[in-house]
Amino acid sequence: MKSQRDIAQRLSERGYRLTPQRIMILSAIENSSNHISAEEIYAQVVAKYPKVNISTVYRTLELLKQLGLIYEINFGEGRIGYHPEGRGHHHHLICRKCGTVIDVSESVLFPIQAILLQALNFNAELKHLAIFGICENCQQ
Ligand SMILES: [Zn+2]
Ligand SMILES: [Zn+2]
């Protein structure tokens, strides 16, 4: 994880402070082994700060996302998860039928990045995508 001083600096550049709640939200994301949801983060934060409401969590997630400290991933059907920035360099293949999620490395989409750059001179940032389709099992 980036040091708290780095994060505090990035926040203060935009006129925000690194409050205890923000630290808790960041560390909840950092310490989860998988994609943690806003609801799961809220459950952890509220255990320590009973006055925090879930809209604070949503606002903070939005801010951290804008600052590039976390990545969001939309698994469809309202399921949204979060990663710390350092662990966001991979993609997810999501089966529309059974919901299986297959993780693939960032490099899988390098050819697409190259094509977009060559054909459209567009430098695509493909770091953490959810790609929907049908998995091997469900095709049979
Ligand atoms: Zn991910
Ligand atoms: Zn499937």
C-alpha cells in the first residue's frame, strides 16, 4: 500500500483530509483478499465508528476512485467490488449464465491496446476490466 503520508498528500492537494474513517475504508480495501463491496466496507467501519452512515462510505469510495487509489469493478446485477490500486492490474471474465469469474492477467489485452493505438492513435488504459460472456462449461 502507498504510505499514509502519500495518500494524505494526494487528498490534501484536492482539499481533503485523511480522516480516521477514510483510513479505515482504505485499509478495509487493502486487507481484503478479494473484491470487497461497499456494504462489506461499511460493516467494518460502522463496527468502529457507529455514527458513520453508508453514504459516507459511498462518497469516500468515489473520492478514492477519482484519486486513483482504488479501482472499481462492476460484476453486473448490482455487484460492485473494489481493489487497492496496486492490485488492480488484471481483468475479469464473467459468465452471464453461471456467474463464474475468471481472472486473467493484464497482458491478455495488450494486443487490443496495440490495435487501438495503431488504428486510432488512442492510448487505452486497460488495467481492470470486467468482460461479460459465456464460460466454457455453459457453452456445452
Ligand atoms: Zn479485480
Ligand atoms: Zn458459465
